[in-house]
Amino acid sequence: MCLGIPGQIIEITDATRLMAMADVSGVRREVSVACVAPANLQNLIGEWALIHVGFAMSVIDADEAEKTLEALRGLGEAQETLEAMAQGDAALEGRA
Amino acid sequence: MNAQTPTKTSRLRGDRVTLAHGGGGKAMRDLIEEVFTDVFDPPGDEDQARLMTQALQDPGAQLAFTTDSFVVTPPVFPGGDIGKIAVCGTVNDLAVGGAIPLWLSAAFIIEEGCEIALLRQIVQSMDTEARKAGVRIVTGDTKVVERGSADQVFVTTSGVGVIPPDRDLRAANIRPGDVAIVNGVLGDHGATILAARGDMALSTDLISDCNSLNGLMETVIAAAPGLRAARDATRGGVASCLNEMADAAGVGIEIDETTLSLRHEVKGMCEVLGLDPLYLANEGTLVLFVPQEEADQTLAAMRQHSMGKDAVVIGKVLDGPAGRVTMRTLFGGTRLVDMLVGEQLPRIC
Amino acid sequence: MRYVEEFRDPMAAKAVLAAIETVIDQIGATRDKPVHIMEVCGGHTHAIFRYGLDKLTPPGIEFIHGPGCPVCVLPMSRIDECVQIAERPEVIFTTFGDAMRVPGTRKSLMQAKADGADIRMVYSPLDAMELARRNPDREVVFFGLGFETTTPSTALSIQQAAREKLNNFSVFCNHITVPPPIKALLDDPHMVLDGFVGPGHVSMVIGVHPYDFIAEDYGKPIVVAGFEPLDLLQSVLMVLRQIQDGRAEVENQYARVVPDAGNPISMAAIEDVYEARPTFEWRGLGEIDASGLRIRQAYQAYDAEEKFGVGYGAGPRLVKEPEGCACGQVMTGRIKPFQCEQYGKGCTPEMPLGALMVSSEGACAAYYQYGATEAAE
């Protein structure tokens, strides 16, 4: 069972039972935040979590997300550099 | 001359339909009159509507005739109800064949215990939608069945229209090189119903895209003399529709994922439940095929129409393999878009 | 959609694919001598085919589809037991959608429903509990299926049921764990595996250290991966780089969701409610030690096996596969779906022989649905 989707916690609906309202792109569903509950539940509001079968299983780490995207972007830049170099080489060969 | 119109008091007893209302006696007559015929106002009092239209007399004109049953649950949902769909669905089935829809019949199978207020609401929706679409509900029937034998109310509409002599829209016309166009976003109806059913406890602000498309069809027909065929994508979504048409025409179709557009809530719904939006039901989505050279003028005309504002080319017709629908993914890869098997079940896995 | 669409960017994909091609060239992998990478999780199998990643990556990579589809590895006898429970008139049987069409020896849950059993699809065990609250005169049973991703949700639900004394609620526990079957595959002398793409959502619960044995004892790289196409591609690249460097490490590509240490609350709930069965049968893999979970005695009031006298050990074990069904071989990566004799003929999504064709994350279903009917060009 792998299907999990990032959702934003928008409201605490039942603090005693650790339930909150999550929003996934405009689709709202009450979820359990038992797995991610901080001491003060209100601190969850606005956070993004991985939602799976009605449970918020893990708070998404924005810094790590950014790091992953940067690594991907880095590959893109490296790729562009390689392509620019290859074009440079080809141009040189054309002239020679 | 009376200065005031006397207000009609209801002869119906109670809030709910009972078996007596299906018995053929007074209770049934009262139900039919008050709830149905007072609103629909069908012509004549006979068991059959007697109708004529000049258009049928034109040499080469054809009668178009279709029927559909509607069992949607819940019967009322954001954006419509079973009555609205019953009118739109049948009007659309006529319109996509190039027919001018004229007359509808409406048959109701009502569960014992169904609220009369619900019936009134449904009938009102049907009347409103029929007027909007320019059709008339001219005959009908009601039956009442025991509790448990139906889910509140089932509706069957049959519709009759005339196809003018110069029109011959059929899937077999589609040929390689043609393009496929849809009139807007996909999946609104299916996603709305899933949320409205409540068993997944998901809520959204989505409303069904349920609509009569005959006006839009006339716009398309006027703009694209080479129009090959059209269908309305209902159950099974755009994917099923394309598969049927590809099969009938013996061609291949390739669609482009980057052209498909979904409301973000529909996307969200699909992500949460693991559904493929290509298979989500629609009730106001037109899929049509035109020769490539007529694509621009078709889109221009559609986008002027309230139901075609987001019209877009979604794919092209290939030589083959016959009946095969594929999709270029966002990534430039290709995948098959097969016929749906059974019902799309929400994934968890 | 935040945290989703950024990881589906086609432009970034091109860059990763180019980097993958470079490494494949440098290590000299070709279609005839490919790098064998196993994606363990069914969700990854599905994503690979949905985005056409098998065709976009070079032929020098062969994806071996692993047994990480909990529906697919379910023995038919468990479905039979589900049907048995569901056919009791007092029972409302609740399940995830995935399990509805899996064939049992007599019928699937879908067929049992058509025959009159009260079987309902739910999105969450929480919904099953709500059904139990609203129907105090009925027995509500939840089909607890899944790897460690889903196990905390049923564990927490059982704990909640115990607090509320919701005694008409029970779970039919079929939870399984990921590390044991991986070890079984690594111990199989017929398996050729060069690296692993690890299950991202299982790992958000158990962390990355349960996979240390793969690197340390077997010398294979494993990269814990997210589920978007860029996650998968980046993970494949990371595996290839390890192979190129001669490294064997556990890496975490999905760090935005997976803490290295996992989720302590989830793990504590699992530990509190469940214990490992001595062995558990896996379709295609036979019995594997300590790979399945059962509900502890303290919570036996919520254990459907106790309540209804069915379950592991209670009935005949090791039901024979239907004639011609090769699910076991496909699931362990020995053959590809289209190499099964029945694929597309005696076994289709409409009339499946085995779970792999019916589960949306089964390799056969993914191949069939997305059209990978022959070897990728």
C-alpha cells in the first residue's frame, strides 16, 4: 500500500482524538495526525504532510524538498554545460 | 373574469410515495398530475403523444431516436440531479449525431418511501433543462416498486430528433490525419459524484459538468463542414469514448497528455484515490473529430460558446493499429490508453 | 499541486535521463548485459509504466519488478477466508478497493458482493470504525492489508477501538513486512540483482536502517525513492553511480518525506498491537519466517481471526495456484509478465487468473494497462 499524497493541514477538528482537516488540491478530508502530533497541535496548521489512508504519516521537510530539487536542477545545469561544450566542439570541428 | 387565480391545493397525502401511488387509481392519478404533468404539460391526453414536424418531410432527412436510463446515486448532487442528467444525456445522444433534438419521453421507477419533494425537485430540473435545450417532454410513465427494489428513483428518457439531409456524422468517417477536440476540462462529473457519495469522506467545491450540448454541436457543425463525428463522453470517460470511436473507424488515435486539462480539485481527487482522470465520467464533455485543416476555425467557434471556452485539440488520428488509443505522456514517453475494465476502483496501494 | 508537480517536470527529467545514459555508457551496460535494478514496491512499478520510464531509460537498465505489492503476494486462501467472513449475515466487511477483484478459489470479494455479502470499499480504517459506531448491531471487519506503510494506520485504529470499547470492530490482519522477502530474493541463487530502488512510503515508517543488511551483508546498493517520476529517475541515477563507484550503501533520495530514523510513533503503535507470526505464506515465495504480523493477545477482542475462527493456521495452507498461473515467477522477477503463457490470453484484467493482473500495482496489470506487451525497444 504505497499511495500517499502530500496534503496541507488546514484545521484541527478534534484535538482529543488527534484529528485534523487536510487539503489536497481543494479536496478535503479529515485525517488522523496521531503519527505527527507535536505537543501543541495548532503548530501543525499550515504544514504539509504525506497523507495515506486517512492518516498524516510524515511531515514534509521543506528544506529537504528544496535540496532534492536543487540537485535535480544541478543536473540540468550540468547537462546544459555538457551540451554547450558539445556544440562548441562541433563548431570547432566544422571550422577545421 | 376572476380577479385572482385560485391557488391550487395539493391533493397528495403525506410526504412519501406509497405503493398506492402506483396502483392505477386516484392516488396515482393525483401523483402524476400534480408532480409530473402539471409541470411538463405534455400535449394531449392520450396514451401516446401525436407529433409532427415539417423537417421530417425534407427528402434525405432522418429520424433520430435514442434512449437512456439514469440510476445515479446520490440522486441530487452539486451541479445537478438525476433529472437534469436524464434530459442532458438524451439530448446529447441525439445532438452528437447531428440531430436537432425535439421530443423526450420520461419514465420513472420510484421506490416506495421516496420523498415526494425529491420527485418535485427532479421534475422541475427536467423541465428547466428541457426548456433550455429547446426540447419538450411529451409523454411519460410512472411505476412504484417495493422498498428496496430501486434506489429512490430511476429515470429513463427516450428522445427523438431530426437529422437534416446534409448531415452524416459517424465514427466510421474518421480518418488518419484528423484531429480530436474536446470542449473543456475533464472529469468534473465523476469526481463530483465520488465526493457526493460520501463513502470516502472527501469533500470538494466541485460541481458536475452536466449540460446539454446541442447548442455547441450546432456551432461546431456550422464552423466545420468537414466534421466527421462527435460523441459525448459519459461513463468510462474520454478514454472509453476514444476507444469506441477508434474501434468503429478502424484507426489509431494518439492523444497528448500536455493538452488535457483538469480542475485542480479533480486532479487532487485522482491523486488521493489513485484514479486515472481519463476514465472519470463526464456529463457535458464533447469529443469530436475534424479534418486537420478545419481545427483552427472549429476551436475559434467553440471558444465563443459558453460550453466551449476551453476547447482544445487533444490528439490526432493515425493509420493504426486499428482501435488502439495511445498517449504521449508529459515526459515524452508513450503509454496505452486501453478500454476500462470493470469499474475504476479507488486504489490505496 | 505542491510537492508533486515540481517532481514531474519533464525538462528536469531530460537532464536526469541524460546523466543516466552517460553512466550506463561509462559502465558499459547494454541490452544484452544490462544492470538489473529491482524496484521493490508495487507503487514504483506502476509509476514506471504510467510515465513510460521503462522506455525512456536506456536498454542497459532492466527493471526487475519486486514483490512489493501486498495484494499480489496474498495467498488465495486469505481471500477465501475474507469471503468466508463476509458471507456471515451479521458482518459488514470493509476493504480497500485493491482487494475487490482478486480471485479466491471460489470467488472474489466483488463476486461475493454480487452474491449478496455486505462488502464495502473504504478509503481508511477510520471509515470502517465509523461504520462500526453507526451500526452497533453489526460486526464490522476491516481487511488489514499492506506493508509497513499501512500497518500503523490499523494499529492506531485498534488502539482507538480498545479505548472506546468499540467491540463490534475487528481487523483481519494480513500485514507483512518488506525486509524478509528482500532477503529471500537475495538468498535465491537464480536471482541476478545489481541494486535496489527502495520503498519510499514503507521507509517513512521504518526508516532506512532496516535495509543496512542489503549493503553490508550482500554488497548491493539501495536507494530509498519517492514516487514521482523525477524521484524514480534520480534514484536510478544514484544506484548507477554507486555501481560505477563500486559502493554499496543505503541512500535516501526521499528525504523530504523519509526521516532516516523513521516515525517513532508509528513504530511504537505497531510494536504495541502486533507481533510477528513465526512464518507467513507469500504467493510465489512460499513461507517466509517472521514476515507476517498478527494481533497480540492483549487486543484479541479486535482480532477477526479470533472472532471468526479463521486465519493463518486454522485452515488448509498452501492452496495450489490455478493451472497456468505464473504469478510467483513474475513477482520474483524471474520472468516478465508477457513471458507468462496466460498473459493476455487466459489471464486478462476482465478475467484474471492471479492477483498480478488484477491489482493496480501488479506488474502484469501495469504492463497490460500501459501497453508494455513486448520487450521495450
